[in-house]
Amino acid sequence: MRADELRGFRKDVATTFPHLADHYAGDLTALPVEQHWFARHQILRLDALMATGLRMFGARGGGKLILLSGRLDRFAELVAAEKPRGLDASTVVAYIEACDEWTSPYDVRPIQVSSVEDVALRSRGPGDAERMTRLAQELGREIKAPGVSRAAGCLIVTRYVLLGGRLVRRTLTVDAGGALRRDDVVLASRLPALVRANG
């Protein structure tokens, strides 16, 4: 990674996540992310060596490295510069899953669930088991694998994700140019130690 790219990326991080500026002052490792939608841009996973688990995503193209994590507006700039290839109803789920991860804030990455059985609560206090039973009864039929629909020339994917202590129905709308809009409905919040039951 060139020194000017690194300076620009750190400036992006400091602007987007001011409290992380010091953590991103040390060395970074940059690993290319395998993807086939953007031929002229490289998506990179950037890890801070001095802060275990601190990972962000960026896009490199045209001699510049930009931060994508927490920046859906930057993703809009990316698709304006290069329309994604091979995007249709059969590939849109994989596309939104990748793009959703790249553009989510570093500390609330979405974890997809396809059924209520994918969700488990580690009991921390009285009532946690009962709460999980109620959650299964209320949402058992709603939570399912991502579904695709069309409206006004857009592809719409509805998925269910865990975001920290929240269970969210997330609707991602992809326009004809590949730009992404994200709309969330929180189905359950303040869930203690939310984890995937299947691993």
C-alpha cells in the first residue's frame, strides 16, 4: 500500500469513526476480497495489527483507496464510477450480502439468519429462556432465507440479520446501476449475548 493511499485511508477512518483514529495509526494489513462485480476496482479487507479484531473494508481504484465501512455514500460513488457486472435476480443475494458487509460499520457487521433456530441466547439472567421461547413463537414463521422481489426497476432483497443485541429485518434495494439502499426494522432488541446457534 502506498504512503499516500495509507494517509488518505487513515483520514477517512478519522472522519467516519473519530474514536478509532489512534487505533488505526499503526501498521495495516490489506487483503484483496474475492469478488467478480468490479473489474476496475479492488475491494480490500484492512486489519489493524495493533488492535485485534479491528477490520474495515476499502475500495481501491483510479489511484485512490477509500473507506467503505460505515459509508454507504462511498459505495454509491463506487457504483457510479463502475457499474457492477453480472448483476441480476439470480446473483443479487450474493451481491447484497457482500456489499452489506463492506459498508456496515466495523463494529456492527450483519450476521445473517435464515430461521429462528439460527438464533440462540446465552442465558445471563432469569427470564432469558422464556424470552427466547416467546421470540420463537412470535417470529418463527417470519424469519427465513433471503427473498428477492422486483419493484420500479429495482431488485429488492429482504434478509434477517443479527446486529449486536438486535434482530433486524433488513431490506436492501438495488437500483439498475447497482447502488444500494438499506432499510432496517428492529424485531427484537437488548437481546443478551446474541449468537448463531449453528456456529
